[in-house]
Amino acid sequence: MRTALTLLFLLALAAMPGALLPQLSLNAAKVDQYVADHGWWGDVLLKLGFFEVYATPWFAAIYLLLFVSLVGCLLPRTWEYFKQMRAKPVLTPRNLSRMPHHAQAELDITPDEAVERARKTLRGWRQDSGDGTVSAERGFLRETGNLVFHFALLGLLVSFALGKMFGYEGQVIVQANGGQFCNGGIFNYDSFRPGLRVDGTDLTPFCVEIGKFSAEYLDNGQPVGYRADIRYQSGEDLASNTWKPFNLQVNHPLRTGGDRLYLLGHGYTPTFTVTFPNGEKRTQGIQWLPSDQLTLASEGATKFDPPGITDSETRRKNQIAVTGLLAPTPLLHGNILNSKFPALNDPMVAVDVYRGDLGVDDGRGQSIFSIDVKMVDQGRLQKVARKNLALGEEIALDDGTKVRFDSVSDWVSLQVSHDPTQGYVLVFAILIILGLGVSLTVKRRRVWVRATRLDDGRTLVEVGGLARTDQAGYGEEFTRLARAVLSSGASGEKS
């Protein structure tokens, strides 16, 4: 037990960096910023794994040792409990007057009658009687609750481990008003975290289609609720192409096929139309990322390839990117645009238009929310225009190209979580609460009765009691039992 308590303390101590420091799995950008701000100290913490605490070998070693310690504690304890369950109550001590609780009386009954009365009074207790004595004990469920609590804790740890092995979690952004997502493979996700035994080839198949999205806000911009009217199909519905409606809300996930679909948040997608000098048009909308969660001021980049150019080198030199800030509810300070409210109230964009090589064809991955700054630094991508645009307004470039701000639509952020052990986790969590409740409320106590024939023909009846754990409340119970056993006479009674 001392080992287990020490390991519990070490586990809590080791988990503190995970709560106090940014973690790579949650926000890699914050980790990079922390390391940059703290110099050599940040580098030391990074090498020691303090920014990925729960994946480090030293953290795993602590909870594995705790797991081994728990098993090593439970096995002998369970065997002792089994032997105690089969054993008879402890024999009546020789001197009951030394017990913490004691009462006696001389009664005009025989010792056998006194023993029988005691047995009836202690009905429901584990009993054993001998020559003029009765031994009884109660509260054995305390240890049962204790063992249930610890075994359930063990089961909870195993369930968590199996859930991490066979579960997965992924996030994806889907456009509202017709956007669809199917759980067919990991490439359908924007980010995906598989379990150790998940390779992404056997995901639970289902599809969702996002309909109307609505959001409610307080006057200060704080969101009250998000709602998305969706349709989904899973299982046999996929073969029959049957869609079922569902109102998806925050903390009210869709549960289907063993998966849970959560609505995490939302943002905006501005749509731009680029009219090239030859008259051809390209219209495109891509989600922009909120830079301010309160006002949903969003930043992003919408990228265009020039039409009708087959030569790859020429095409790469004439690509266009529209970058900048989207303000759902604009707030202007001179020419500086910002947002003052998250809802769409006459939205505006402050755009920078770049022309040149976007670097999207060089085989390297690139964020959809920004342009490659290296291309700008090398002079291969140049800013050619800047302007604030309201809906329907456009900006003309030096070569006659026009960029028009057409509309703004909603996108929703979804998370798919698959955990095959969540039912077991719930059962073990309930057992932990029940076992802990039983172990804290039930008290172990013992009662002994001895009846001895006196020289004058009367019988001396002694009652002794002992609370094996906390004595709170046992005095009243013992007094009640002693009175019932000694009820027919009271001469010489004491307690």
C-alpha cells in the first residue's frame, strides 16, 4: 500500500507539466512559441518530453508500475478476503470487560436461554455459538466494497488502455448547406489520431450531409449554442441510400455505428470570383480560420490557377492568392478593418492580392489557410493590390484581372470519436462509485455474549463489542443490542 501511495503521488507530480505547459498534441504552435521565448530552458524541457508528457517513457513507467503494484496488492488481499468469508467469527475473548463496549446483568434464566436470546437478537449477523457463548460480526461488505472499488479501478485502467489501442479520433471541416463527409478513410479527415492498433483501413462506414447551420450569441458575442441540421446514413442505410435527419448540437453528439459525431465549432468561408484578362472567370470558396474566437475575425488564403495556360512554368508565374481578414460584423478604424461581433452583419474583407508562384506544385504540403512566405521572400510571389471590400465590390489589378467578393457561407468543425470500450468504462466508473460508497458507509463491528451460571442459580450475562474501523455510531447500536439481550433483569448492569 505504501508503494501504491508513493506511485500515486509520483503520477500526480508527473502529470503537472501536462496541465501547466502547452502540449504538442493540442497546440504545437504554442509549444514552438514557448521554446522560443525561454531559450535553453525551453530546449531542455523539449528534450525531456515535458511538452508531450503523457507519451513519454517516464510517465508510462510510473503508471505501469502503479498498475503492477495494484495487481500485487489485490491478489493476496482477495485471497485473504476469501478465507475470511469461509472462516467463523472470532471466539469470545476471556475478559469481555476490557472491550471498548461492555454491559452485563444477572438474569433469572438459564445460560442456554441467554444464548438463544442472543442468537435471535443478532439475527442477520454472522454467528458462531459455543458452550454458553455467542460470537457475531457484521459489516463484511465494507471489504467487499473496497475490493470492488480497486478491481473496478483496475478494469477502468485496462479499458482506457484498450480504448487507446483500438479507438480513433479525427477532425474535419465541412461546408454548411450541402457539404458532405463520409467516414471511409483517414484521407477524408483534416487531422486524424489513430489508436496503436488502427491503420485506418477498417473505419466504421457512415456519411453525413450538413444542411442549415445556425448560431445564437449574447450581446457581448459569447456563443449560446450552435445547431446544424444534418442527414446521415450508416449500416444498411448506405446500401439503400436512406438518409435520416438529426439535429446536431454542441455536447449532443450523433451516435451511429459505434462512433460519435460531435459539433465542435464553426467559421466562415468567403467566396471570390476572379475575372482574368481574357474574360474567363474562376469562382472559389475555401474556409478561413478564425483568429479571434470571440468576434470570429478570420484569416485565410483563397488560391487560383490561371485558365487556358498549358505551360507549367508560365502557369506557375501567374497564380493568384487572395489573402487577408474577414470581418463578419465590420469595425473600421480609418482603413484598418476588424470585427466587433461573430454574426454575419454586412461582412467585409481586407484583402491582399498576390500574383506569382504559390509553391503549390513543388511536391511539399502547404497550409490551405496561408501562402508560403518563402515564396514572397524570394520574390517569386508579389503583392499586387490591397483593398477593403464589401459584398459585391471588386478590385482591379494592373494587368486587368478583377477580384470580386461575392458571398460568405458557414462551415462547421466536426469530430468523429470511436471508442469500443466506452460501455465498459461506464460500467467500471459506476462500480467505482458504488464500491467506494459501500466501503465508506459500512462499518465492521463485532459482538460477543457469554452466559455463566452463578452459585445462587442465576445467570451472569456479559455483552462485549468492538468496532474494527471507525466507531462513530456503534455505541448506539451496541446499547440497543445489549438492552435486548439483558432485558429481563438489570441488577448489576453497567456499560
